[in-house]
Amino acid sequence: MADKKPDNRQVLIDSLPEGKLAVDNYKLVSSPIPVAGDQEVLCRTLMVTIAAGSRAGLQGSASYAGAPKTNIVMNGTGVARVEQSNSDAFAVGELVVCPSGWQDYSVHKTSHCTKIDDDIDIGHYLGALGTNGLTAYFGLLNVGQPIENDTVLVSAAAGSVGHLVGQIAKIKGARTVGVTSTTEKCQMLEAQLGYDASVSYKSADFRAELKAACASGVDVYFDNTGGEILGATLFRMNQGGRIACCGVVSQYDTSNPAGGPRGIPGLLINKRIKMQGFLVFDYMDQYRDARSQLKSWIKSGQLNPVNDVVEGLEQAPEAFVNLLAGGNVGTRMVKIAD
Amino acid sequence: MADKKPDNRQVLIDSLPEGKLAVDNYKLVSSPIPVAGDQEVLCRTLMVTIAAGSRAGLQGSASYAGAPKTNIVMNGTGVARVEQSNSDAFAVGELVVCPSGWQDYSVHKTSHCTKIDDDIDIGHYLGALGTNGLTAYFGLLNVGQPIENDTVLVSAAAGSVGHLVGQIAKIKGARTVGVTSTTEKCQMLEAQLGYDASVSYKSADFRAELKAACASGVDVYFDNTGGEILGATLFRMNQGGRIACCGVVSQYDTSNPAGGPRGIPGLLINKRIKMQGFLVFDYMDQYRDARSQLKSWIKSGQLNPVNDVVEGLEQAPEAFVNLLAGGNVGTRMVKIAD
């Protein structure tokens, strides 16, 4: 018998969640390894991101990701090694960032692949140097615009974007307060991630604790959650404050999103608050400079990204479900191959 | 018997409204005419503004106007004639804008009085050249920032601020759509106030009609109302749209304000919307230039402010209650004396 060719293991969306996302909304299948066409490369996925924002793509409601589908490979950005190349621009063995999805192998047009250097932990390309880091960077600096001694509040503060926002705000001279889900995570925010103060939104005294932690009010709120945390924060904003609307993680994992926070637009007027949504893709022409800045902060030790690595493609659905329940610290990614 | 001195008729706040404001929340009293002290002037009120924003000052909830009180003269900006002056800077007979309140006579420090020219209808100083016009001007141009061919949507479009926003937006080359309360007012928006299209929010098909009237979406929404209109408009905003949050008239006349609109912050993110509250007082250092621009637009006929003049101080409470019910077109003011 001939040697069996290795399969391409793929995690497909099997069904759309009606309430909370569950592991069995996914299925693991095997298919033949695809073949690269002209000006395409075959990539072997080494690491793939598990991103909370992908939950929106599974939702029937309005989302920038378009209408949801089943029986397709779950999307996700990966770091991959070129295994086969039909382009002079890419050599076999080179490392790239590509929209690999949750699978072992994928074929891409070269225009969809970005070469990366191996002078730094490759996980950072999915974290601080990837969409998360760029989101933190542009959302905080271009939308939130903190100045020295501002109080910057961050929700989902231990998360993939949040933990970088807090650190970048510190680099810019702000005082930082993180909102997270548990007292254990609060301790970690202060001990490991450099936050000046922290609050658990699950605390019975959340509003009072938020007020105490932000004794001088909030100048910049980097909002990854929306919902109750946004609602409570509106009352703590200082005059002229800025709210950078980055994500709505409180509303992703449900098919019945809650109403908007009270106090809008009344509090926005009384306090002259600017509330602005953004998507990182709008800053694409500035990615190169931002990545260069972020990389230099990492190399100098000013920025310490946390990569939360789960081992094995088959663990991806559980890693995602757990992420949505607030289980991660830093950027969650799944290691698929060396 | 000596001649009876004329009384100072005053409209006092008699009680705070628990639900909707009513005429009997006010009472008309007479008191002696006050006497000006050093560096003060005695003013005879000629016209006084009836402003929807004053309703917030009667509310127990958070408001920039501070905590409400009873048995005080209802506040309002007036045009007045100086009757007695203890200041070299003001001569008897000169016209001023001052915080007259709803009364015949009031005494002010000269620093609270602004001299005005009589080269234009004096009502304009309470409308297009007063807080309403400045609010329209700064909110639209500094916060909304319309560019040529933008679609600018205005709620309370026939109102004191709204009818000026629509006209200024037209001067800046935008297409304008007004939201108002009745089909009669819609016709008037288009026939008399220069709006390109209009929608009644009381229509059973409001959302569909709004969509049809804003076929290219909404680039700038000048929000005077909040509530349902804001909620519906969020779904019509174009990518990169701006919402200038000016007022919350939908929430003023109630002691139980509704929750915030759905879609916040989700839609703000998907569409990269900027939503910003403002108060006109923050632009005080630019008032002079703005007034000069507004006056030149009026004199050139490009801006046609509508002054909705009600005759007689005793009509002020009814004029205010009716204003809050959406009964006015343009800037409502009460004429008290010639």
C-alpha cells in the first residue's frame, strides 16, 4: 500500500449558535491538502488567532463581517510557513501572515500574504504586531487621544486588545484603570499588566468600585464591551472625554442584544463627550509605521504582550467558547505546528 | 390718591412638573419694580425667549442647568431697553440682550448685558443671532462638519435651532432632510424653510419614510431629540458619519426618561460613526465671528430665520407647554412691550 498523504484537518462551522456559542457549533473534518495555482502559495498554518470579534460573523444581525454561513472553515488570521510557491516573490520556507482559518493548510494569492521576520516571537504577529495591537494602537491614540495624566479606562482589560491598550496608555503617561471579570484577573492586571487600578464588573458594587478607581473621572474610555460597563462609565466620564468604541463583546454571544445605554445622548451633551467607533482596517495605510513603533516598544521592554497559546487545532472551538466567557488573558492563539 | 406705580409682572415657577409640564406649574404675580444698584442697569423686557432647553432645568435629573427650584422667576434670555443706568457704559434707551427672565423689569450687572444694534429685527437677537443660531452654527459646522453634497438630517427641524441648521447646511452645499411632528409641518419645511425633503416621526411608516428620504444615507445627523428618532437614524448613517448631539427634547418633558437607543455602540463601530455632544457655551470665544457671519447671511437673504412671536407675558406658560408638544415653528418668543 502507498503511504497515505497527510490530510488537511479543518474546523468547519457546523451550525450557527442560537444562544451562546458552543463547541458543537463546530466540527473537525479532514480533506485533501489543496494545491497552489498560479501566483498562489500553499501555506502550512503554525499558529492561528482566536478572536472575539469573529463571533459577530456568526450572528444574523448587522455586522461588518457580512451574513453568516455554515460548512465553511472558521476564519482566523494565522502565521504560516510557505510549503509550495508559484510566485517568484515567495520562497518555500518563508514565514507569512495570511487568512489561514482554522486548518492545517490553505492556499492564498500572494497579495493576501504578508512576509514576516523571525527576529521576534512569531506569536506577536497575531498579537501586538497583528490586528489586536494595531487596533489598540489606533483606537487609543487616534480616537481616544490620551494626554499625560489622563485617566484611561479599558474594558476587557486583560483581553487581546485591552492588555495592549493599557500598556500603550502607560507609555503615553496616562493613569490606567482596567475592567475585567474576576478579582483574580484584577490582581493580574495590576501585578503583571501594569494597570494602576482595576475593577471587576461582576462585583455587586461595580458602580461604586468604578467610581473609587476613577477618582478623577475618566478622560478616555476604550470600550471593548458596550453594555452595562459602557452604561456605568458614561456617568464617570469627564467633560470633554473621549470614548473609543472598539468592540461589543458583551453583545456578541447572544441572539438578543440588549438596548443601548441610558444617558445617550443626554450625558454626551452635558459632558461634551465624543464617542467614536472605529475599525482598524481604516488605518491600513499607517500599519507599517505603527508596527515599527510597536516592535520597538516590545524590543525595548516597554511593551510586554501576553500570548495565550493553546496547543492543538482540535482545541480551537473550546478555546473560542472559553474566550467569549472571559477566560483568556492576552491574545489567545492556537498552536498547530512548529 | 397718588398714581399707582406700574407693577413688575413676573411669571414664577409655582411647582415642579411630575409628568408633563402644565400651565399651572406657573403663576403670574406682581411685585415692585426693582431699583438698579451701583454699576447696574434696570431693564424693561421687550421680548423674551421660550426655549425647550429650559425644560431640563425643571427636572430633578442630571442637567447642565443644576438643581431645580420653585418660587423663582422663570429664566429666559430677553431683549430689553435700559430704563435706568448706574453705569457710564450704558445709556437709558439703549437696547441690550440680558437674562431678563419672564418678567417686565429686571436689574442686571452691566457685565451680564450685551448691547445690540437696531439695524435688524430685534427678535433675531433671541433667534439666529442668539443662543439658538450660535448652537446651530457651531454644532453643525464644528461638530457635524458637513461637506458639499452631504446629506444632513435634522430632527426638530422646524424648531428654534433646527430651522437654522437646515438653512446653514444648505448654504454649505448639503442636501437637507428634516424630521418633524406632522405632515403640515413637513410641507412647511420644504415650502418655507428650504429643506429638500422631510419626514414626520409620528408616521406609522416613519422608518421606511426616513430611509426613502435619505436614499444616499445620512452623513451628518444634527440631533435635537434623542430617543426613537436617534435610534432609527443610527441605521441610516453612512460610514464615517457624524452625529452632533445638541438636545434631548424627546426626554425633557417626562420624569422617566427612556433607555438609550439600540445599536450603540455596535453601529458606531461598524460604520465608524462619531457621535459628539456639545454645548454652545464652549464656543464663547468665537461668538463674535459667528454672529457677524450669521448677520451677513440674514442681510444677504441667504438665511431667513423664523421668529414665532406670541403676544403678552401672561401667554408665556402656554407658549412653553405648546412648544414642548412640538407646536412651534422657528424661535418662539414672547413679546412683552414695544
